[in-house]
Amino acid sequence: MARLRSPTHGGNVYAASRDLGRGVHNLIDFSASINPLGPSPRVWRAIADSRDLMAHYPDPDCWELRHTLATCWDRQPEEIAVGNGSTELIDVLPRALKIRHLLVAHPTFSEYAAAMERAGGRVSAVYAKRAEQYMQPIGDLCHVLDTRRPKSSAIDGVMLCNPNSPTGQACTVDEIRRLAEVTQRRGMWLLIDEAFCDYCSDRSFLPVAALWPRVVILRSVTKFYALPGLRVGYAVAKPAVIKALRRQMPPWSVNVMGQAAALAAVNDSSYVQKSVRFMDRERERVGIMLAALPGCLVTPTYANYFFLEIPRGWHVHDLSAKLRDEGLLIRDCSAVPGANSRLIRLAVRSQRENDFLLQALSKILREHRP
Ligand SMILES: Cc1ncc(COP(=O)(O)O)c(C=O)c1O
């Protein structure tokens, strides 16, 4: 068990643009994993149509969006809270649910630890193992929960990122059910971040989560629907939990354009199908090419990114600096607890962009052997 630090995030194209003196549009960002097809065409129309609403405050209840999401998931609107990206919900969860000690599985998304730190709580961790291709350590999580004695500092919440970022590994619904049984038996919260689960919907716990009173599921509308700049995410849980969450949130945190865009996006089923089909194909193609890079190790992925270990002798800093000079941004995972100094996360983007990255990667690794 270790106290945690908070690493930085991918996706800061503005800082890279300032550093490199290049416009944001002259960068290719593989450090944030956003649907490479871009937003649904319906989103542009919805944004144009909602222009006049900008002179009003946004709907603080996100009424229409919540009703639509409730229909999508066969839940009640009272079981859904919409936030300014799922990050806002991650931030309020520890305070809203009075979670004091969270268990996570590293390497994982840094905001869980950051939110606990802001709320004055603490975090303990188990570690996914390199030898097991960073598979989700469900057995270890259950073991820690089952063997800890109940006392005031005992773990009272578990965060599972599924599929996990940055590894891309995802556990099955049966594995999550096993974890949920332990957490429910022990009266703990199980928080499941499904920010990337649109790419592996058969591994989503959302369709069965209604049976579990102390389970909260988080979904993001920014990644799969390519709206990170508009900031929309939601939580699904029992109405009392949703009420507690909303009490901690400021009013109007989801703006007019965000609500309109999210509503249009989630209603566009042909965009959803096209996006999943594209990613299934392109991810397989990129995975084969990455695995063929000498000395590189690719982790199996269920999401729209790869967790890649570069050859021995390299440090990610050197590789990412060289790629950055060419306008290619990657996610350096060397500071992520549970990762090593050779691990990076690469988004799967368009075929042309992926080929460009692969060529640059292969050339740098060949020509600059450490
Ligand atoms: C695993 C995971 N969860 C949640 C988020 C937050 O996403 P958003 O606030 O854009 O919904 C991120 C962002 O990178 C993430 O990687």
C-alpha cells in the first residue's frame, strides 16, 4: 500500500503549442484518446440551433439529457446526475458519499487519488502486474477487502476503471459482480468509471448495476462522442446517491452547448455503430504494427488506446521529446504509479495519422538506439 502522487494528464495541446511555437492544428494529439471520427454531424446542427439559448442560463437539471440517458439505460431520470465531464463527478464523489479511504488498482487514472486528496481522504492501491499484461487485479482487490479488519481507517470505497486507463485492460461483468459482492457485503462503495466502455459494451456493468445499492457508474460523453472541449459526463446510481452528488455540485455546471451536443450525440445510433466498427478495425491494424516494432511490448486493449512499453535502454522522456519535435504528442506514463519509465499510452486515431506516428516511432527507435 502506498501514498500516491498526482501525475499530469494527456491532451494539453495548448501547452505543447506554446512550447513548440506551432498552432494547435499543426499538432497530432495521441496523448488524449478521443474518437478520431470527430463529433457526430448532428452535434454541429444542435450547437447552431441552441445559439439563441446562450443568453439564458443552462437548464440546471439537464432535464432533457437526463431523460434521454434514462431511456437509453432503462433507468429513471432520478438515477442520473450530469456533470461538467465525468471529472466533476469524480471530484464530488468522495465528499458526497463521505468516502475516507479509497482502494484503487494501479496503474490507473490519476484523478481518483487527486479527488481523494482534495477531500482530505486517503488512497491505498493494489498493482496490476506486468507479467500478467496488466490485467485488472480483481482477485487482489477482493483479497484486500476481505482480509482488512473493520476499523475507522478501513477502506470504505473501491474505484474500478473499466476499461482501465492507461492499460486498456477490462474485466468481465462476472468479475465486477464478484467485486460488487464483496463491497456490498462489507458496506463499501463500488465506483466504476466506464469512461471508455462504449468500445467494449459487453463489459459494462451499467445494465446490471441497478441491483446494487452501493454502486455508482460513471460515463463520459467526451471521449467516444469526441466532445472533450464541451465537458459532459454522467453518473448512474440510486436516487438517494444522485441527490447526495447533486448537493455537492455547483448549479449550471453543464453549459447550454454541452447539453445540446450531448443530447444530439447520444441519439445518433448510426454514428455510434460507425465509431465502434471503425475502432474495431483500426485498433487491430495498429496493434499488429505496434507489436512488430522490435523490443516493444503491447498490452491487449479494449479501449481506443494502446499501453506500449518501448525497448530496454530507452526512457519515455527521450522518445516523447523526439516525437514532440515532429508535432506528435504521446502520453508519457513514466510517472504513473505502477508503470515503469518505458511505458506510454497512444490513442488510436485516423488511419493516416496512425501510419504517420508508426513511421516516426519506428524511425526514431531504429536511428537513436540508446
Ligand atoms: C479513465 C478516465 N475517466 C474519466 C476521465 C475524465 O473524462 P471527462 O471529464 O472528459 O468526462 C478521463 C479523462 O482522461 C479518463 O481517462
